[in-house]
Amino acid sequence: MAVQNKRTIFLQRLVSYAVLLVFAVISIFPIWQIVNISLRPGNQLLSTVLEFIPSNATLENYVRLLSERDFFVWMGNSALISIAVTLSGVALASTAGYAFSRYQFIGKKFGLLTLLTTQMFPATMLLLPMYIMLINLELINSYIGIVIVYSATALPFCIWTMKGYYDTIPPTLEEAASIDGCSPFMTFYKVILPLAAPALVITALFSFMTAWSEYLVAAQILQDSELWTLPLGLKSFEASMSTEWGLYGAASLIVMVPVVVLFLLLSRYLISGLTLGSVKG
Amino acid sequence: MSSRKWFVAALIAPAILVMAFVVFYPFIYNVFLAFGNMNLSRIRDWELVGFRQFVKIFTEPSQPGFYVIFLKTVIWTAANVFFHVVIGVFLALILNQHLQGRSAFRTLLILPWAIPQYIVALTWRGMFNYEYGSINLIITKYLGLPAVEWLKSPTEAFLAIIMTNVWLGFPFMMVIALGALQSIPHELYEAADIDGAKWHQKLRAITLPLIRPVMIPAITLGVIWTFNNLNIVWLVSNGGEPSDNTHILVSFVYKAAFNFYSFSNAAALSLIIFFILLAFSLFFMKKSRATEAAY
């Protein structure tokens, strides 16, 4: 009996590891593809050989990307837009989320439901009216236009996350602070906000990623190539008659690595924010 | 007391102002557009024409027609969410054991979620290339099968976008399921062991019912996200190629709005999508709550 038990446990582990290994390989495969393509020398871009690291690997693509293309311009544009979206997202969500969590006011329930409902809007439902609006206001090809659209997309999720997190902070803290003579604003700013740091990080990360990785809205609003963000620039490598795979690979890797590392580091918090937001609804 | 009221107003006003400007106003504008006849040549002198756009969408045969695209959207959503949940829960169950290198595997398996979606889409599009794409290279060299025209034939192209999105979406469900599994008290399994329960009995009687309350909202969210997933469909199929055969509703609206500039038509379609999702969410949440009470 005991022997058989040991054997089934061993077998179970073996199968578990095999399954995990298969899925890990599947998960990494496209990333390995990007690395591989970015290292290929110009004459081997359209190779039909599968090698782990291409023979005579070279950094030529990276050099060309950084010296011959507008990569730094795109990165600067993307950074500017993303930081603007992040700052406005954090400022608006941290205050509104606090009000939704702690105070009763007319239209509170309606407000929260509306925030949830916006998640069901197809992207086009806000994009098209805003696009026409931006045409009428002559804000096409301007950063103000795109920052407004991105903030609108990210805000509902951010407010829900902040509200969910504030809900977990006991209100006795505020009572204690008010007995000590703190005004509501000082209580919020000095006591509650520091405690909500993890949620602020999530809000910031989510806002930043919304702007950093967005292609379809940018493609309509930023038509002037000097204003292009990274996604538009990367897509342009593929849009021309023959795809410049080497440059695309190098650019993707540079764009991807910081975002992926940040995401992996913060994923635990991101998930708790998501479940707080959805379960408590 | 009144200073408190001012404080609340100051907290909420900026967000409400922004939301009013970027959510309410566009939404109402979209409703008006849907009942109007705006397109690129009539951007300033358009007028309300009633239900004309809706009648057109539901009755006039067009290429591709509304019902065909709707059917494709349902298949797309069902296939994706099904595989996301099945693969996600399956991997979560495996990861929930005491295995060495567990957190390393967990990190590797989250990777598809961490990469920006447009990079995922463009990279997979490259991998589906007929001659040089790695998927066909694997199929022909290691499996000895004939190469597949992934991006040029309608069915295969549709399959390609589904495969890309399944790859991208399972980590979300896995992570949610893993969180739910870890909150199940161990005593339940010990009690079941004492009673001599088999693994599938434990799965059916303990695990699945207990992760259900967490999975239901996640699945609802998954359906909404997948139904509205414009990025992957648009970028992998390069705007519906071959010849508009790979559209789901939302990508078709994007095309109607920004390639054909038939703004009112697109606005009407957007509204239809919204009401489909609203009806689904209300129905699904209500139904799952009703069955929950029966447990």
C-alpha cells in the first residue's frame, strides 16, 4: 500500500512538472522569437532555420534602431503622454475613490454603477464621439486630446481599485485623527493616503500601461509622424512593403523589458486590486 | 458639518467633471449619432433620421453582414473564455501543490499577460507567416505536416487570432483561480481523505464549488474584455484580412468608423454591442446568484 502510494505521488509530480514545462515553453516561445529575430544579421532575417541563438548573432539591429530611426523621439513622446496620464489618473482616482469609500452623497450608487457600466462600452463608443469632438476642437494631432482619451479609459478601473482599498482601512483611524484635531483634509492627506500606498502604485502602474501600450486610439489621433508614440513607431516597421523584422524585434525587446519586469514585480498587488474591485461590487 | 460637505465636494468634483466630459458627453453624443446620418462628407450638417441606421444594420444584406459577424463574435468569445478558464484552472490546480520551483513557474506562466498586447499581436502575426513564420517551420520540419496558409484563408486566419488570444489570456484566469484555491481551508481535504474520497470527487465536491464565487465575476469580466478585444483581432488580422473575413463586432465598428467614415452607422453598432453586453452581464450575474443560493 505504502509503496504504491509513493509511486502514485512520484507519478503525479512527474506529470505536474511535464505539464508546467510544456506551458512554460509555450509562454516563452514568442519572447524567444523576438530575441532571436533582433539578433539576426541583415541577410538572415528571412531564415527558415530554427536556431536557439542565430549563428553569427549581432547587435547590428539595435545600433541601427538607435542611430538611424526616431526611436528616442517615440520614446520621449510615449513617456510624456504616459506620465501625464499617470499623474492625472492618480490625482483623480485617489480623491474620488476616497469620497466613494467614506462619504454618503447624492448619486453615489449611480456613480459607482456607472463606473462599472463603462467597462462594457466597446472602445469605439467613446473613441468615435471623442474623435469627432477633437476634430471640431482642432485637437487632432495634439497630446491634450490623447491624454484626455487615455485618462478616461483608465479612470473607472482606478477609482474602483482605490475605493476597494480604502474600504479595507478601518474608519477608526479617521476618528482618532479627528479627536487629535486633524481636519478632514489633513486626515486624508497625512493618515489615509500613505496607508493606501499599494493601491496608489497599482493605479499608477495601470494608468501608465494604458498609455504606454496603446495603439488603436493613437493611430487615429496622432497622424503626424513627429508625434508618434512607441506603438505607432513599432507598427510602422511592419506596415511598409517588406517588414523590417530585425528593427521590430530590437525595438519590441527594449519597449517590453521594463514593462514586463514592473508587471511581474507588482502582479500580486494588481490582482488583489482586481479582486477587491470586482468581488466587492 | 458644512465644511465636511465642501470637502466631499472637493474630493469628488474633479473626477465627476472629467467623467462628465469624457464618458457621459461622448456616450450621449454617440446615442445622437446612432440616430443620425453623419459621415465624413456630412460632418457639420448632419441631422437626426430616427431608426434608419438600426434598420439598415438588421435588415439590409451587406458584406459582411451583421448576423455573420455577430455569430463570429459569439464563437470568438466562447472559445477564448472556455480555453482561458479550462487552462487557467488546470494550471492553477497543478501550481497549488507543494512543488519545487513553483514560484518560478508561476512567473514564467504570467509572462503572456505582462507583454504589451500590440507587441503580442504583431509578433504572433510574424510567427504565422507562411514561409518564414516559426509555426509553419515547426509544423513542416518537426511534425512533417504540410504548411498552413494561416493569414490568407478565412478559417485559418480566424483560428490564428483565437490561438493568439488564448495564449494571451490564460494567465489572468490562472492567477485568479490560484488565489481562490489558496483560500480553501485544508481541513476540508483532510476530512475528505478520511472519508476515502477520490481526487475527482474532491474536485467536484470541494474545489470547484469553492472557487466558483471568485471565478464568476472573473468570467463575466473575461467575457466583456474578450467580446470587446479590438487589439488582437485588428493587429493579428491586419484589419480583418483576408477581405473582412476575420471581424468581430468591435473590429468591424472600428473599420466602419475609421476606414469607411460612416460615423452614424458605427455609432449605432457601438450602441448595439453595449446593450448586448449589458444584457449578458445582468443575466449572467443574476443567474449565477440564483444558483448560488441553491447550494
